[in-house]
Amino acid sequence: MILTTLLAASVMGFQEPKPHTMRVTVNGEDVTFATTQPFMKQGHTLVPIRGIFEKIGAKVDYDSKTQMVMAYKPGIEVVLKIGSVKAMVNNEEKYVPMPAQIFSGSTVVPLRFLSESLGATVSYNEAAGWINIYLPQHEDDLQPGSPPPTP
């Protein structure tokens, strides 16, 4: 009986994350994710880094030997290691609340970390089924306290 309970609990602990049925946009434009969709894990919304960064015109590279992900765009450089809670954002060390990880062939990171590393704001409406990342195109686009546009 105890062995059955422990076995059931351990199997339940290893369940695959459930994908969101969330529409993700950057500045109101839909983001297409090639293989992995956003999902929740331990209270964090994880999103594929490539889909978001490519939507803003950044180049994304992955070094499988070092397990390092690098994303570059003028004014933005993000470097992180799979499994680490530290990342470099524009040569400044940042804490990642949940380490970058590989899921179904995609590198996923917490949405909050990703948006903060881009200098963006996020609107999240679970009931309506959307997440909008608002990235100012110019420094004066975003005024303090102004809400991001809704998709």
C-alpha cells in the first residue's frame, strides 16, 4: 500500500507541463512558436526564447557543447546557460527565477525574465487567453505608468 502510494506520487510529480492555449504577441503582433508553446511550471509561464527574440528582429544562437544561448540585437544582448539561474543581460549579471531549460527541442525561460531583459512590459489576461509583450520602439514610447497596448 505504501509502495503504491509512493509510486503514484512519484509518477504524478514527473508529469509533462501542460501547454497554455495562450495567444502571445509582441507589440500586438502574434508570435509563432515552431515546436513548443508557452506553458506553466512551478508558477512560472515559460516561453521559447527563439520565438520572442526573432519576433523583435534579434539573432539567436545556441552552442550545444557549452549549452549556452546567445541572443543579439543592437542594444540587447542576452547570454544564458541551460540549467543556470544566472544570465548576462547587456554584460550585467541577472537572476533567472527558473533556469533556462530545453523542452521539446526549444530553450524556454520565464516570461518575466525575458520581458525584463528586453526592457518590456507585459499584459497577461488568462481569461481572455492572451499575453502581450510591449517593447518600446523608441525610448520615449513608454511613459512611466502607461499601460501597454492591448492586442
